[in-house]
Amino acid sequence: MPLHPQARDYLARYVPDAGTDFDAFGPEEIQETRAQPDRVAIHRGPLTKLPFVRDEQAEGVPIRIYRADPGDGALPVVVFFHGGGWVYGGVKRSDRLCRDLAIRTGAVVVSVDYRLAPEHPFPAAADDAWTVVLDLFARPAFYQGNGGVAVVGEGAGGNLAAVAAWQAREAGLGLTHQALVCPVLDLAMDLPSHSEYAKGYGLEATELAWYARQYAGDADPADPRLSPLRLPDVAGLAPATVVTAEYDVLRDEGEHYARRLAESGVPADSRRWDGVVHGFFGLPGLFDQAVEAREYVAERLRGSW
């Protein structure tokens, strides 16, 4: 379908960096960008008060724990990995989304403040993600968890969630679900959507490639911990939900991953939100479809435990 009017408005108002020479960004520029106020903060949804929000650490990795249920009974746990190209983002920026996930799912939500590139290149973020997942299985009582663990990630966080799901399979740990929102799954970046939506739709192909270089460095881009779409065998992975946006360079790899899972016998559902662009999921104040997508993900998660 044509670009949704809300997406056109978003692109006109909030994406002035199109055409930027990202290769000119050094450490100082990256730090300056991180320090800037969040331009779209008012559109990330309400700052809903919850009975339990606490900053903790999981084996040295900073986390923030959310619980909407005022009781003290054990609940399933959802681990959330934020987006931002492995370079930007964090627990603070994802705060409103995680509060919303806690309310919609009824689960304990654990948001992971993994180390960022380029100061901490691959596999630092993946290692931090896996450390938190392992800690959830090792200390369920600490999280008021009942043993059910799901992973959720957006963008680069979707990459980390998919990698954690693979590592869980290898370790014999049963995740209840993996929910991947507009995920980065293949650093080859050669599927049709990468050329069709390479420019003019928010996340540009050159920007995505720059993010990948900051994180991957000299590592082999075919390494499944960077490109989980290239896993030789996806059978036995956790059941999956994949959210894609029509006008997103990452669209095809997400949908291809869901098809691979389903063909291998993994329960997997993929849903494309038409007319919108990358990042819509985190901006319910700008995109009506963000609310629909969040409820879809929450329903899938609720049905997994």
C-alpha cells in the first residue's frame, strides 16, 4: 500500500539525517549524538506508573526489571533487547515500551542495558544478552519468575534475541518464545528490500551498513551470532513471532527467517504492517499501528506460557 500519512509525517518531521555521511562519525560524534535529547520522546507512549520498577545487575550486566502485577507470585519473564544499531539506545530510552509490555503481557519484563559499539564491538552485546538469559534460568526466584522465559528484541535487539534463542537451544534451555520486531538478521544485506527501501524511508541502507561495521568490526559477517538467518539448522528453536514494516530495509530478512523456521517445523508467525517504516513499533504517539503491533506481540507471548 502507499506510505501511510503517519509515516510521511514522521519522515518529514524527524528524519533530517537522511544522506548523512556516517563514515565521518568518529567516537566524539557518536558520544555527542548519544548525549542529545531524544527527539521523539513525547511519542514513545505514556510513562505508566507500575508497582515495581527496579535497576539491578545480572552477573555485571545492567538491567531494569518491571512488574505490573502488584502481587508477589511467580510470573513468566520477558527479556527485552533494545534497538539502536548496537550503537545507540538503552534502558532509559526503552523505558515506556517496557512498561507497556509489562502491562500487556502480565509478565516480569527485564530490559537489558547491553554494552554498545564501537567501544564494545562484537560479541560484547551478544555476550551480555546471553549472560542475562542464563541468569534468568539460574536465579528465577530473584526475578519472581516461574521458569518461563521469552526473548523480545527490536532492530539490533531483534538480532540479539534471535542469537540468544539459538544459544538457548544449544544449551538445552527451553525458551517459551522469541519475538523479533523489525530485526537485523543478515549482515549480507542483499535481499530485495535493502535496495527497494535503501533511501528515503528513515533507516537507510548506508546507515544500516555503518551500524553493522561499528559492531561487527573485522568479524565474519556470516557468523550466525551476527547473521542468525545464516544458521545452518533452525529446527528446534523457540516458537517465534516476527513483526515487519512494509517500508523497511530489514523487512525481507525478517520474513525470510520466519519462513525458514516454519519450514523446519518451528511454530512461527510473521505479520507485516503495511505503509509504515522502521521504528514504528516504539512510537505509539505517531503510529496507530504501533498499538496494534504491540498487542499482537503481547498476545503471542501470553499464548506461549
